[in-house]
Amino acid sequence: MQRVLVHLPQSPWSEKARWALDHHGVPYKLMLHVPMIYEPVLRVWTRDLRQKISVPILFEGSRAWRDSLTIAEHAEEVGRGAPLFPRSHVADVIGWNEVSERILRAGRARAMERMLQNTGALIEALPPPLRKGGNVLAPMARMGAKFVMGKHVQKGIAAAEYEAAMTSGLEQAERALNGSDYLAGNTFTFADVAICCALGAIQPHARLAIGPATRLAFTEEKIAAAFPNLLAWRDGIIERHR
């Protein structure tokens, strides 16, 4: 049975899903999502005309898993290798994923604002064959970015509020680690995956295959400067487990 993961390469949510699938050795094919353009197709495939469509989505036959957490849980069921959701720490793992989500929602809002002001980042967000169009296709990319913002970013929230949300989650992770290698118990779990990916909204990892303008859009210089130890922890986790 063929599995298809609809994803965005630059999205930390998509990386959560890819990481979990890869960790468990679950084979899948990647399909690049194009916001706004592919949404009608995904509505047909998911048989859902009402709920908000977002990626990652994992399709397996007639079934669909529609967020990174449920994709990771499914990978655990059908894959192999060490568990990412050990029974003794499931509640902790889910809790850390919620912390990750808060950081990422704030980070996405900030990154999307910067992308709208950066033509290079907008062009990098286009599918590879269209990037050759350069500035000619930038208006289409800007329309797609505004579409994503309209779906996911709440209006009227100040930048300082987003920064506070990100900082609060990162402080929580730093306190919990306190010199430890892992967040939930003494082993690698999806908690570590989630927070590592959340840090991608602060400073994308060097190995993440994104363009320079996109990398800049997803970088929070002030916050990154305040958490060098947490970023170093993230880099170590990726070197050992990704």
C-alpha cells in the first residue's frame, strides 16, 4: 500500500512528521503542497469540505492522518524501532508536543509577516519549476502567503505577544532539560522531536534544505541569542537521532 505524505519542506510541522516516519522506517513518498492551489484536491482526497486544510497529511489507501502528532502515532503503530511514545511517558510526550505547538503557532505568524516583506522568500516558497519565473511570479507567491496567513494567523496580536509565547515555551524546555539529554525520561522520544522542530521557528537547523531568504524569515535573532544552550541541545539531538 502506497503512503503519500503531503508536506511543505520549510514547515516544522512537516519535519515532525517526516522525522517520526523516518525514525520508524516507514516508507512513504513525498508530495509538495502548494497552498491555495492544491486545497480543493486535498478536500476531495480527505472527503472533508468543512474543516481547515493544512499539512502535513499522510494518505494511506483511503485513510488520512491530518497532523504531525497523529502521523507520528500511526508511524509508531506500523513501523519498527524504539518507541517515540513510551507508555511510561506518553502524557509527558503529549504535553511537550503542546508546548511545541504554541511556539510554532507564534513562530509561523512572525515568519509569514517577514516572508510577505521578502520577495526572495516568496519566490523560494514556489514549487521548483516555477521559481525560474522570479519576480514575475512573486505576486502569485504573495497571494499564497496571504492565503496561509488568513487561515492560520489571528489578527490584532502584537509582535511582543508572539515573542512572549515563544520565549515562555523555550524557557520551559530549558528548565526541564537542566543538563539532561532528553525531555521525557532518559530516552529519545517524540517530545524531543517536537521541541527540536519548534526551534526551527527560532533558528532553522543548518541541514534543513531551505533557501537563504526562507531561512532568514524563520530566524528570530533576539530569541536565538537568548537560548544558545537549547539550540546546541537541538543540534546534538539531530546529529544523534536524525
